[in-house]
Amino acid sequence: MDFPVHVLAGSVIGNIILHHATKYPSHVMEKHRQIQAGAAGFLWGVLSHLFLDALPHYDWLFKLDIFRPLPFYWMYPQILTTLPVIVITFYLTRDYWQIAGAAMLGGMYPDIEKLLYFDFHLPRSFVLFPWHSCRLSQSLWEDEHKLFLIFFEICLFAVMMTYLFWIARQRESSMTMADTPACALHAGRRPA
């Protein structure tokens, strides 16, 4: 899959973790719980990347030639389409953006490792996922069905973006509800 899909998957995972970690009346997370949530987000982000790359995909953003005269021309469409996902995620998780950031970094990690291996000659002994990072993923079947795979990736992106906004909205409403006087008294706190 292309980079924005992996980053968005990490963002969704980070928001799910935050939703479950902050849905109770005492929704302020202690530092050790933030570290645990960030580590879990990173791990689940890596796993989501490996799962998504196991699906047939075409990597169509890598094949755009609009920046061809520049070095690493294939990277610019990936960056330009990933930046809005990162900005939106940091806006939606502005209270605990580090946790969502760790999950997005986990979603990016296997491709960063692949980039370092192929373009910057990272020694194979430092590669954690050789079945992913030490080979380029493209098959004849994927070339023959590229239009379907591009459509599938765009639809997957749209569904995940919709879910990201929905889960962020759920988290926001549960935090707002936890601050109401009735919930504060139930939790043993004085209402504000």
C-alpha cells in the first residue's frame, strides 16, 4: 500500500487506543500509561502495516512521474498526500498527540526500513522485517489489475478517514460527558 494508507491506519489505531484510555471519568492519563499507550500504538501500527502490505496492492503513488527531474522523485507524491493525514491526526489528538504519533510512526516503520535498506544501504543485519523490507513488492497480477487495486486503496483510505473522524468524535463526546457534574460526582470528584 502507499504511505498515506499506512499512516492513516496508524492514526486510526492511535485514536482507538486514546478513545479506550480516556473514556472513563478520570480521563487524564498518567505518564506511565501514556508510555504504555504509545508503545502499544507503535506495535499495532507496525502490525497494521504488515497486514495491509499482505493484501494485493499497486503502489500507484510511487509511479507518478510529475517530480521526475528531482532526486527521490517518487517520494514527493507520498509526502504530499501523507502530510494532511498527519496534520489532521495531530489536530484531532492535540491532548495526547504523542500517542497517535507513535502509532503513525509504527505504521510507517516497515517502509522507512525498506527505504533505508534499498536507497541508503542499511546492512541486512539491522533489518527487522526482511520478508518485507528486503524485496520490492510487485507482481504481474497486480500490474494486470492496477485500476481495481487503485480504486480499492482509495476506498480503503476513505473508509479509514471516515472512521478516524467518527472515533475522534466519540472520544470527544465521552470526554465532554465525563466532565459533566453528574459524572464528576459519580467518580468521587467535585464538579467544576
